Amino acid sequence: MKSVLFVTDAWYPQINGVVRTLEYTARELERRGVRVEFMTPKGFRTIPCPTYPEIRLSLTTRRRVRQVLRDFGCEHVHIATEGPLGLLAASVCNRDRLPFTTSYHTRFPEYVAARLPIPTTPFYAWFRRFHNSGSGCMVATSLLEESLHKRKFKNLMRWARGVDTDLFTPHEGSVFPVELPRPIFLNVGRVAVEKNIKAFLDLELPGSKVVVGDGPQLASLKKAYPDVLFTGAMNGENLARHYSGADVFVFPSRTDTFGLVLLEALACGTPVAAYPVMGPVDVIGKSDGGVLSGDLKEAALQAIKISRKTCRQVALEQSWSKCTDQFLANIQAADGVHSAAKSRKAA
């Protein structure tokens, strides 16, 4: 494979799992001599997404997207999101018989259901048509693969996630105020209703709670929980130091497909407490890096006892290099499927 074009509606200044996954995968691909290009909202006029103003929706046409695809001239197109750019790119690829794959990063139907009394079935029907139109749909975990298979998604491929263990590494000392009582229970991520952060904040735990992140629910939660330290969004070494300074990372989400923050916390030596649901089950599994329980309070209290060296070791087994190997194998297999289907139609 000599060149790959990533099409994504999620891009900077957003900081989320989709953006980080594409960023690290692109870095690994370039190290192997693969030319990587991106089609993102930065190349188009945009409007803010309702309820998610930091997410920009691209205003463009199929003709413009087709021209961009031709200008880049990449061998393979990978579509990471189901937004305007992703939908138009898939349409162009199908009409022009170009090989492409997709990836299922976000359980968007559940996100909508968390906000509005709307059934998930129509959204899944729409997503199924979109993802089945390509030659392969990549998923991060076995539980997600099983869930989508039951909903008749086809050509599912595993594409795991990794962690930058050079950036996310244990740091000495604490970035938290001295007067902040221990133990410190930390959550990192988007502060939004689908992340179920309120379940964490409502736990009766000793010590202190800290939330790192930004999002539409931040203002209301800060007002409702004045004893919680809300730091806002962070990245880089500063974020790693916050992971390192905490005693337990609490992950209350029930809707994430993976949860890169779980690996980042483990890489910094911080044990995880989470529900036994998609994401935590695949990341923590039967390892000794965390505690999964339907009783999140009990999980958090038990996780304190876990060795930080053990957590670090769990994270060291996950690398972006291995993930990129999977990605390359997937697109090569998908291109083979595309070529075979094209030959059958020609015959």
C-alpha cells in the first residue's frame, strides 16, 4: 500500500478517540513509507453541530468531494465518520467504483437516545446501509463486532487501539493542590450526558473527585457539584501528569465503543474502575489493571489496591504499531474484496 486518504468529520480542535486514533495511525503509516492524506472539515465551509458547537459540519457537494478525492489520488480511501464528508465520500466512491473501508467509532444511536426519546432502530438502519456499502467496516472490540453483526452489519474487521507509552508514562509528584484530600478519583473525557459522568459524581467516595475535559454538560455539572474539581480540557504531558497524580481512574460511560482514556490511565500507572460493558470489558478484560463491576463505588474502592506497576504493564502490551498492522491487513483484504466484486460485475 503506497497511499491512504482518511475522510473524517471529526478533527481538531476536537480532542476525542477518533481524532487520536487517526493521528497515531497516520504517524505509523508514514513511518512505513505510506503517503497519508486527510479530508477534514478544515477544507470546507462549516456550521456548528446542534448541541455540539465544537463539532463542525461541512457544507459541500458531491462534486467538490469527488474533485478532492481525485486531487489526492490515493490508492485507498478510509472513511472514519458518518457525517457530511463521510456520506458524500462513500457516495462518490460507490459511483466511481473506488475501493474504500469505513470504521465504526461512535455509538451515535445511543448518544441520541440519551438526549431525546428517539428509538435507535432507524439510526441503525441508516448506519448499516452506510457501512455495508464499503468493502469492510472496522471495529475496535469483539463486543462491538458481535453487536453490529446481530444488526446485520457485513464485512466486519477488527482494528484495535493502542496508546503512546512514551507520552503517557508515570510521573513523579502531583499536579493536584496539596489541600485536595486523598484518594483522588479522576475522570477524563468529554463532559456530555452520554458519558454518564453524573453516575461518577454521585458516588459516595472518600477523598476527592476530579473531572478533566470540556463539553456541553460542563457548566451544569460545575454548578451542581461545587466540591468537584473541574479542570477543563487538557492534552500532552499535562494530561499525563493528571493521570499519574490520581489514585483511581473512574470510567462511568456505558456507550463508548472502546475508551482510549482507559489505556492512557493504565499507561500512567493508574488503575481503572468501570462498569462491565463494551469498552472496559475489552480493555481491562481479565487483566489485573482494573476492577469492573455493576457497583461502580465498590469497583473504585477495590481499584485503589491495584499495583501501579501492574497497570503500566497492561498498557505496554498495547501498541499503535500492532494496530497499524491490523489496519493495513484490513485495507488490503478489503481491496481484494472490491476487485473481486468489480470483476464479477464486469463479467
